[in-house]
Amino acid sequence: MEFCRQQQINVQTYYTRRRDIRLQRTSSKFVQVKREVTKVESYTEETNSELLLQLGNAQLTVPTNTNPHWVATVMKALAE
């Protein structure tokens, strides 16, 4: 190749480097992330109309008529 000779570049080096650059452009920028699944156990127990939420050593007791959206918000905040 004329360009390689003018620039004093080895032709094989030129094609190798060009291939590497093309591969970099087409490679995916996405990274696979594994999501950790949390096991949730559910059971009912007659306890004066209260809901007991337990995570490890922490416990939260709320009345069963508590707004479920509030409970979900609290659980989401605790999970962060």
C-alpha cells in the first residue's frame, strides 16, 4: 500500500490495527448485571389485626389496615 510505505508503516500492522479499531466500534457497550433474588416467605397468623414485617433481626409491626402503598414504600426504602 502506498500510504503505508509513505508513513513507514508495516502493512500487516496497519491491517491488524484497522481490524482492532473496527471491533472496538462494533462491540457492545452493555454490561450484563445479575439481579439478586430475595426469597420472600409469607404466612398468616392471628395477631390482633397487625402485620409483622421481619428482615433479619429487624421487625416492624403495623396495623393490617395500613395503606399497602405506604408499606411498599417503606420496604423499598429499607432495601436500598
